[in-house]
Amino acid sequence: MKFIFFLGTLYASPVQTGKEAAVRLFGFSLWYLSAHLISKLGNIAIEEAYLGTAEQALSTKTPPWQLLIGIILSEIMLSLAWIILFLVCAAAMIGFSDIWKGTLALIGNIAVFCGISLLGMIGIGVFILGLSFRLKQVGAVTEVLLYYLLMFSGFFLSPKLLPSVFHILNSLSPLSWAVQGMRAGWQALVPASLVSCFWILVGASILRWQWNWARKTGRLGSYV
């Protein structure tokens, strides 16, 4: 299914330049990475509770924040293999030379904006993880969020085709700001950084609040 969406990213509208191909490819790659990460964080609490291993994991000497970082890093590493496969397929279909030239022309923007956006998307994942302690099924609705980000962040469909309401919603989307930054340049750096910082702070605050609540009420190991 994700490979079909990958093809849609390339062929939903004609790719005119190597730069545009690079924006679409790295926009999709960032979405793919973020989607797996957010899905994992949104469901990890209920999965561990359902399997009955939550108490075992939390009873180790490893601090919970280290467990969280381990989950994030391992999910990123697993997703990178698929991202490399997508890039290889794109090079075979579009042409390695065009993609390479477009990537080199935007390499600074790609590195900075994708890095900033990834931090913001991690913040969203941590926010959903926090909610999952109280609202056990919140992970199920993350699919709606993820496919919204896929379709309307500006790399699958041209921003010119999006109604104004989506532009308003995208003002809080780290992924959308990454795409804007790759296209528009450094003028998007400040708002992109602020949006990612916002989600990191909100995610950390909600996670800490709901973690303390779950510990006090004994809900850490419950999946209902």
C-alpha cells in the first residue's frame, strides 16, 4: 500500500525538474519515517499492556526515558531500509542523474528542514503516547492523521491545489513546513523551528502528566 502511495507521489502530477523530484522523494521519505514512528508510539503502551509485559519492562533498572529513546531510534533505523529502497526505485524510474542534481542543489535545505521536522513529528508521537495512557484506543485514530499528512502536506498534491482550510491546518504541521522549507528556502526556518518546538514541549508535557496519572491510578499495565 505504501509503495502505491510512493508511486502516487511521483506521478500524481508531472515531475518537471530534479529539484521537484527531490522535494517529493524526501517529503515522502520523511512522512514514511514519521508514520512508522508515530504509529509505534501511539500503540506501544496498549501493546505492552495487552501482552502483559509492561510491568516487566518498567521494573528494570533502565529509566523509562531511555526505553522511549531506544524505541524511537530502533524504529528510525528499521524504517531507513525501506526509505533507501524507495530512493533506489525512484532513481530507476526517473533517472539517477536528475535526482542527484536536484538533491545536491537542495542538500542544505533537505538536511536542516527534514531534521527539524522529524523532531516535531517525534513530539507529535510522544503527545499521542501520553494520551494513550488514558485513552487506550487513541492509536487507532492516528491513521487518519497520518494519511492527512500524506495527502495534504504539499509533496503528494501541489499546495496550489489545496483549499485555504488545509493551509491553515498545515501551519501546525512539521511535515508541511519541511516541504515548504525545501521549496521556499531559509525564510521558512523560523516558523518551522517554532512549530517543532511547540510539539516537543506539548508532547513532553502531556506524556509526563499522563504518565504520573497512570502510575497513581494503576493504569500502566491495563489495556482497557
